[in-house]
Amino acid sequence: MNALIASQVLLWIAVLALSVICIALARQIGVLHQRIAPVGALALRQPVKQGELTEPMTLETLGGGSVVVGGARGGRAQLVLFLSPDCAVCQSLLPAVRAAQNAERRWLDVVLASDGEPEAHARFVQEKSLTRFPYVLSEALGRRYGVGKLPYAVLIDEGGKLAASGLVNTREHLESLFVAKEHGVGTVQQFLAQRGQSTVSAGD
């Protein structure tokens, strides 16, 4: 009987100890969450700067129509994703692009852009079921926005200004462009830097 009571007491002590450890770990996770900056899309050097008005370009699509990239577009923003059929990361990002178009369809249009042989891109469009997106081939468009690596995305706001841009290797990178637009900065890193400076100033 005494042994049973002793084992129960030890069990409760162990449970309490584990509870204390879990609380301590949860607190540390919270501290790390505040200290570790989220990784956003990495912007490259480009001719058009964040906040500058983009010039409209009328481009022919693979489907035979045309689409205007850039410029004010009647109160709708525009996401231009530069990709390639040979880019594995680009292909892995396509579900996130579809999800973004569905979630933000009230205010956002998506355009896919690349360059090269039309036949290869036409096969890519069919294989990946991308016919719902305007798909343009334009080396000039890539040069205009300083695209040097893929996948690269450019977000143009409702007024035709460059809201955000950067390399988008993951869904989180893509979503960070929307966050940057919401806060009026070119990248999430810029927003965090500004917030850090504000915190330092407040501390002084």
C-alpha cells in the first residue's frame, strides 16, 4: 500500500515537472518567434523602383489575345510571375499561384511571363493546365523589371505603381509580396528594418 502511494506521488511530481518544462519551452518559442524575422521575397536590383509608376506594355499572349502589363488598370492590381518550363522551383510554385488568384480574385489579376520558343511554352501551358492565365513571351518585359533569376514576381498596385517584387521560391515568398504591398514597402525585409529603426528610436 505504501509503495502504491509513493508511486502515485512520484507520478504527480513527474507530471508537474513536465508541465513546468512545457511552459518554459512555450515561452522560449514565443521569444524566438519575435526575434526571428520571417523570410520574404528577395528583391534584386531593377530599373523600376518600388513606388514608381510602371509604363503599360501591350503584349500578345500564347492564346492569341493580348494583355496590358503595368500601368493603372481600373482599380485592379496585377501580379506578374516570371517563370520557365525548365525551372523545377517554378513548377512547384504553381499551386500557390493558383491559390493566390482564387483568394485575391476580387482585386488581383495574374499574368505569367517568360521568353523563348513558343512551342515549348505552349506544351508547358497544356501540361500544367495554365490556360486560365494570360501567358506572354517577352524578353523586353523581363529586362524592364530587371529579372535575372527565376521564379521572380512583380506586384503592381491598383494605381499602376510597383508595389513589391522579388525572388519567390516558396508560397511564403509569394505571400510576402502581398504583405509588403499592404505595409507600403518593397519587401518584408524593408518593413522589418523600418520597424527595427522605430523600436530603436523609441528606446532612445
